[in-house]
Amino acid sequence: MNTRRLLMYLTLSLLHLFSPVDGSDEAKQNPNPKIISTNLYELDSYNFEKTMLSEKGPWMISFTASWCKHCKILAPSWQEAAFRLNGSVKFARIDGPENIFLAKRFEINSYPTIFFVDEKRNVYPFKGVASAENLHSFAEYQYSFIEKLPNSKNPFNLKGSLKGWLIAFGAHIQLVYERLRSWGVPSWVLILGLLMFGVLWTLCLVSIPIFFPAFHPHRD
């Protein structure tokens, strides 16, 4: 883990003490993905990163919405395709409106939106009729016949991960600000606290290579 990733994880962990990112209340209490049925998971902003890092196999991911008619039509086909593949390709469902920051990371503009993610975290968008047969064949081999998302739009590369972290970070700051304001903390105190946080975090950034040489790039 490089220094930038370490600092991002520490920052978001600190802000979780005040208010976690979007997602249901149940998910905020449980960082593990919810198992809906055989080989079908429900992911959210809280457990997405952990699940994707720990589960190395390929994934089919769908972004849906509770009010979306086509998403309701997709549901049985999605469940059937997941059952047929039986773990060789894992299936996940993400509620876009409930996890808006994760949806922004994937640049979701409509529902449902479906992606295949291979073991190298290349992302292939699914297009066409989302029947169980089509989803099954797409996850098995047909994804290889279409063009993957370019690196500039891949949500798993450095830019995509950083974008997700920054979106979540900004949301955390806003939620912390609103919560502290609801407790009657004056605005000037919040601004001063934010400035002090920035100064302390900059000091941490400078100090890590000094106190932890393992994070300092080696030069011959």
C-alpha cells in the first residue's frame, strides 16, 4: 500500500467517527456485503472497496433504483444468471440513488446500468436485452468481444479510485459540518477546526516518510 492510499484510508476512517458515507443504516453497521441469494450480493459505498479488494474473481455489477421499472424487470433474470454461473462469476447489485457517490464514480447516467469486471479490473459495459441467457453468455465470454472502458474512465484505476475517495471525502466533510452545526457549534469554530485539520494532515504527509522509511521511495 503506497503513501497516498494509506493517507486516504486514514482520512476516511477518521471521518467515519462522525458520519459514514451513503448507504442504508444496516450497511453502515455491517461492512460485509449482504447476500441476497446464491452467488448474488448487495454492495454499497461502505463495503464496495473492501469486497472488491478481497474478492479477486470476475464480477457482474448492476446499478439499479427502487423506482426503476426496467430494474424490476431485470431482477429475476439477474438472479437466474447468478445462479447459473454459481460463483465462477460473482453478481452484485448496487442501489444507485442510495449510493450516489459510488454511482458518480462509475458515471452512472441511467438505470439499470450493467458492467462486467474481470480479474484485472478491466470494465466492460453491457448493452442489449438483459435476459438471463444474454447475461450468462456475456459474463462467460461475450464481454471479450466488446471494447473495455478506457483507462481514463476505469473506476478501479488510480484516477477512478482517487475520484471515489475525493467524492466520499467531500461528502464526509459536508455531513460532519452539518452535524456539528446541528449541535450548535459556531461556524467560525468549524472553519478554524477545518484549517487546523488541514495543517495537521499536511504534517502527517510530511512526517510519514521520515518516521516510516518503508513508505519512502528507495533510490539506488
